[in-house]
Amino acid sequence: MKKLLIALTLCLTALTSMAGKHYTVIVSLDGFRWDYPDWYDTPALDTLAAKGITSGLIPSFPSKTFPNHYTLATGLYPDHHGIVHNTFFDKVSDSFFSLANKATKLDSHFYGGEPIWVTARQQGVKTSILYWPGSDVKVKGMLPDRFLEYDKAPRLTFEERVEGVLNELRKPEKERPQLIMAYFEQPDAHGHHFGPQSKKTRQVVMQADTLMGMIYRGIQQLPFAADVNFIVVSDHGMTWVDEGHQVPLKSRLKAEWVKSIQGNVPAMIYAREGCTDSIYQALRNIDHARVWKRGDVPAYLHYGTNPRIGDIVVCPDGGYLAQDTPVKGGGTHGFDPAEQDMHALFRAAGPDFPHATLPHFSNVDVYPLLCKLLGLTPAPNDGEVPAGL
Ligand SMILES: [Zn+2]
């Protein structure tokens, strides 16, 4: 009899969850380390943990903002979606991609793969995207149903973004998007300026938590609150780099060997014709960094098949920067994702999440997870729905 009752309850639960349409809100807090909630007061994130999933995300290499937000959206490693760094050179189009240059940042041809908002739109699921990196660029000829231009001034304040998310949910059912994504630039900026362990960063982490609390409470006030999943993620962590911790590159190389050097965690060196070996030989035994030719990057980093990656990749050890300019000291990221300081936040609660603590999982798994929550058939990707979700 007891078994029968359990079976009946399970059937009823399955039927109820099939009957109701579920909504998903996913927010990214840039540079929010996985362990900030252990260091600082984060009551809202603690509530999500108490009701749902506590875990962390392992970023993709390099643990930089643009490559990783686009990985979260597509389920592809940067090597596979093509945004291989925040700045890089594309031999095919003979052009530089740079976040600082609006024309290249909005140039569709740099963006491969299929972001979740395109997958959704193709399958008739409405989305609304507030500033997620890459969401204001046409990919496969499509934009999200609703999006905001990141470079258009004035940018919404953080409080306005919170209201923006809730207003989308308050729309009549016919117009209501099933997926809402929002991006917040903090605590990354303070993490860079003051380091992850500082009063200022603590303050901004607590402010971010307050904003998440406003969204969570707003969701609870909806008549269909029980149908809304709320996920908070980040793109990467943050670690401290001491003054004087630079690994010089240029001073070890002949100027005629080098076309350009992009970035410092990792540094990508674009070689002049026939000079890759000379650069490699000059750098291979340097201290505090690993140096690879593009094709020899270790397999676990999933990096090195895309021709946009430099001919030589210099990955500094945690706490060092690959640059000639003396380091003044500050926070940074971009390092090997195996370093736990680079791991990012993951919290989720709602009708589709059990209460559990899960081992950290790769951020390529977020796209298939979102597809599962929305009932979408995913495009080819590098991830899988994490065990237990
Ligand atoms: Zn970032």
C-alpha cells in the first residue's frame, strides 16, 4: 500500500510539473568568486542555497569575461565558439576583435555557435536579455526577442535592472518571456581595483547580494512564484597579484619575430612568418609561466585548435602576469581554471531544482541545463546536464 501511495504521489508530481509552464531567470554577477558567500555576508544567496542548489562553476580557459559569458550562453568552449580572448587577431578576416572597439564587438562574424536566445527563438520560446555579453549581436541572423544595447548610454542602474527583470515577469502571460537573463558588472571591477579580500569588495559583494534578494522577493510575490526558477552564476573568480610579479616577454624576444602580443593572462603571441620556433625557444624555460605552441596546449584546457589563438600561448602561474610593465598589485583573472581562485558562483532555486550541494561543474554545462529547463532541443555543444540536475 505504501509503495502504491509513493508511486501515485510521484505520478501526480510529474503531472503537475508537466502542466505548469516554468520560467527561468538567470543572473550573472561578473567576477563573483564561488567562495565569496563563505567570506562575506550574503543572506539572499544563502536563502537560495537553503532552498536549492549550492555549487560552483569551473570557467573555461581563458577565465576571461567575454569568452566565458559566451560559453555560458552557447555551451561551447571559447576555442569552439570563436571568442577566444577579450582581444584577439583573426587571420581569416585580417582584423582584431576588441571589447574596447564597438565596431568589432558588434561584428557578427566573430560569434560562432548558437546562443540560448537563438535556440529559444527558433523553437518559439520568448526571451528577454538585459546586457548579457553577446546578446546585442546578431548570431545566425537573429537577435533575442528583447535585448538592450550595452554601449547605449545611459546604461540602466543595477536597481533598474532588478526592476527590469521583475517587470518582464509581471507581463501578461501571452507576452511574458520564459527566459530572462541579466548581467551585472560587479563585483569584478572592485575585485580588480582592491583585490578579492578587501573592504570595498566586501561592500560590493553585499550590495550584489541585496540586489539578488530584491529579485528573489519580487519573484515570491508573483501569483505563479512556484513556477519560477532563479539561477545566479558568475563568469570567473578573482585572485590577488603581488607587486613585482610580472613575467617579461618582449625583453626576451627579438622585435622582428613578433607581430603582436595580446593580453597578459594568458598572453597570446602572434608570430611573424617562420618565427614561432624562435619565440618558443626563447620563452620555453621561463619561471612562473607555462609556454605552449598553439597546437600543444594541454587537452584539458580545450584551447588551441582555433586559428584566432596566438601562435604561442603563455599562461602565467596564479598570482603572476605575463607582461614587461612592472605589476603594481591588484586583483585579476584569466588563469588556468584548475586554480580554485578562478571558480565562479552557482546558486539555483525553484520548481526544477532539488535541495543539494553539488561538486563544481564546467560552465559549458549551463547551456544544456537551460535547454532542459525550457524544454528546448539544444544545438550541438560541449556540455551535458550536470548529474543531480
Ligand atoms: Zn568577468
